[in-house]
Amino acid sequence: MPDTPLVGWDDIAAVAPDGLAVLDCVGRFVRLNPAAVALCGANTEAELLGAPAPFALGEEADACWAGLLDEHSDERSDEQVAHWVPASGARREFAYRARTLASDPKFTVVSFRDVTDESHRQRRLVAIARTSIALASEGSLGSTLDAVAQQIVQADGLAGAQILTLDDTGRELRLMGSAGLRHWDTFLDRLLECRDRGARLVMLDTLKERKPVVVPHRWTQIREDPAWEPLRSYLGELNWDSFVSVPLMARGRPEGVLNAYFAPGQEIGSRTLEFLAAMAEQAALAVDYATLLQSEREGARRNERQRLARDLHDSIVQQVFSIGMQANAAGVLGSRGGPVPAPAVQKFADEVGTLSRTVLADLRAMVHELRPPSSARLGLEDAVSALVKSTENRTGLSIRLQCDQELDVIEPEPAEDMYRIVAEAIHNVVKHAEATTVTIRLGVHDHTLTASVRDDGRGLTESGGREAAPEAKAGRTARYHGYGLTTMRERAERWGGTMRIRSGAKSGTTVRVVIPLPVRVPESPPTAPENSRSTPSAVPLREAANPARSGS
């Protein structure tokens, strides 16, 4: 073989399909091949020379390693991932390998390739898989939909996501899951106010047409439309531009909507819509499962009533029949005209007494089981008032109850859950707090049902028990645990609500629960909004004051 190479290494670097770069000892570009220049979004090598490279060198390289790119799960690859933001264009992800130049260790050679789309697909697959796991868990619907929204935001790098669900009638919306946007109890109330001021809610188009609706540059529209003033500052906390609303479909009917807020510069292509549709399908499955579970519970209640009816017939009716037979026997003895032996009378009395006590015990048990929920029988305010009086009489606690006048508008099911939450909070005070006074407030404010239970006892630990909390913990908000507290929180989350606890050694404990009331979906259909596109069309459900207005 000849001593001189047939092909020069410069010629090979010039046509290499992957990027090749040489970095100095501080990680700056000193040489790049044409593929590297193109991958970095530059026109010439000179634009990048001396610029900091995104690749980690030496010990820093381990921190950038990503096993997600391994071809074999049992072998660790030496390929890492770096993020590059060009002077113009979207952020890119590079998978790379780095080697120190043997002839001069001050320099490092890096080979790299663009894996932005590949990583994006992998993140979406992971998001769908994790969402499926969340659906299989035993969490509440609210926490499950929060997890779905979080996976969407993480997978696609969105600014935010919301999931709203419809009730059984298909007429009322609730915000049940979100990510990227801070939790705001009055969001639906402000949304309703925007609608009443003339803003058109594009998600209603989605519910009507059962197709995704895409609105480019939505934030610009909202900033310029005075009808959106009640929500402008809240939505302005996000760094976003365009908006997509996707229906949640289950069994051929809409269960709600998935709203996605896109960061500036993000493209909304067919792949993106396919991913959102897949995640919306996962969310719809969660809603449908929750609906089926509720239906199953109602069926269980019906079965329980039937069981009680059978028990009434098989047990109590037969026992009453036996009492009647004993009474007849005693009557026969008395009709003979002679003296009745004392042992016989005592036997009849004992048997009748035993049977009557058994019947009374069975009847009391059945009455207790058949008793309707407290809030259904009395209304939320009267039920809590009765509970307060009973607790005061039983424990000697001083309890002050303050109720608004609008509590009678609350539907029975959320009212019952709120009653149970308050009852559990009072039970915790009696059992653990060593308090002398309790203040309970119930009311409807800004289209939300709120309740607070505050005591002057000793504080809570984060495991749910009571202790004199250290001074440093006074007045803080924490995530307390325990079966009772978990049940209370799940009751609130069932309606898209929240429960917060503040506890301190000297300030007692305050439990605050907020349940947003549903927003009724308008009925009259207007003309289609401008500046929006759907797949294939969108027809809003309500005639707005300004036909050109559109909104989330």
C-alpha cells in the first residue's frame, strides 16, 4: 500500500453526514465541518468560530448523558444530549460524542447529530404511557387529569394546558385539570364574565362541532379585545401565543375539552394535533371511567336498598309474625277461664320481649342505613347547623357558624360532599385539637362554594396528627396526610376544587375548601368566529356582541 492516504481527512470531514467540531479547552468552537455549520443554523463557519459550544466536556459530560437514546437497555452509551438555541429558529437537541485529541489534549473533537424530532416523539410516547399508568391508578379524577395536563406540557414544551369536563347533562363545564397555569379558584367565573361582555369562547365551538379548533396568535387577539379584560392579567402570566382546543370524546359524545396554550414560535402541525388528540382520548377515558364508577356506585346503592327490603321481609316480618303467634297463644290460654300458670306467662313474656328487642334493633339499623344524606334532607346550611348544635351539646365546644344566603343554589351532590368535609374537619377538631372555640364559614363567592373551619387548638403534623408545631412552622401551608384528610381532599377534587390547611402552634388550624361551581354552556348558535380554523370547521354556540371576537 502507498504511504500517502488516498483521501484527505479534510475531504472526509467536508462530506461527513454528521456534524464534526473541534473545541478548545474552554468549550469554544475552533473548527466545524459543513454539516456542523448547517446543524447549528449558521451560513458560514466564521459565524460560529469562538462561540461557546453547547457540549459538556470532561466531568460535566456525565450530567448530560441520556439513556433514552441507547439502542440496548443493558449497555450504557457514551452519547449525551445537548440543547442549542440558534440566532434564529427553534431550539434544537443534539446527540453527541466527544473525544480528546490524542496529539493535543487541549482540544476536543465532537461528532453530533440532530435528534430534536426523535426526542420529541419519544417524549410523546412516554407521556401517553405515563398517562395510561395514571388512569390505572386509584387517584381522584382531578389528580388524574392534572397528571394528563402535566404530561402534555412536558412532552411538547407547551406554555400551559387545561382540561374541562361536562356534567352528565352535557350543560355544565368544570375545570378539572391544569398545568402551567397557576390554580385560580375564580377562573370559570371570570371566563363567564368575559363571555357576558361579548367574548366568544372557542372551546364551545369544539364542543359543538366535536373537532379540534386552532387559533393562531390568540394572545394577540385577547390583548386587543376589551371583552377579555377580566382574564387578561391571568392569561398574561403565561408566555404564549397560539391556542388549540380539542374535544374529549367517549362513547360518541363529548365529555369536555382539552385546551393547549402554545409558546411563541411553536408550530401547530398535523403531528401536534395527533398527539393532542391522543392525550384528549386518554383524558376522555379517565372521565368516562369516573362516570362508570359513579354509575356503579349508584347501582350498588340500589342493590343495597333491595337487600334491605329482603332483610325486612325475611327477618323483621317473620319476627313480628312470631310475636303475633305468641300473643294469640296467650289469648287462647286466657280464654279458657281458669288460672294461667305463672311459668307459662313468664315464658310468653320472655319470648315476646326477646323478639321485640330483636325487631327494634333491626329496625334501627335499617332506618340508619336508609336515612338520606344530611344535606339532601335539610339543605347544606341546615345540615351544618344541626351538626354544630349536636357537637356543642356533646362536647362543650363553642362553635360559631356564619352562612351566606346563596347556599340553597348548590346542587345536592356537591353540597353533600361539602357537608362531609366540614363534618370531618369538626371531628378532627374534637378528636385532636384540644380547642375551645371553632369558627365555620360557608358561602358562595365569585361563582365558587367556599368553606373554612378554624380552631384555636394545637397544630397539625404533616402526617395528619396534632402536635404543638415549632414556631418556625407557624402560619405555613403544607400538604398534610392521613386517611380522613385524604378523603376530604378527594371530595373537593371530585368537583375540581381544592383543600388547603394552615396550621401553627399558636394560631390553631384552618381548613379552607373551595369548590368552583359549574359554568352553564350557552345554547343559541351564532356565526363562526374569525381568525380561527378547525378540522374542518367550527360553529360557535352563542351569539356574541362582537362577531369578530374569539377566545378560550
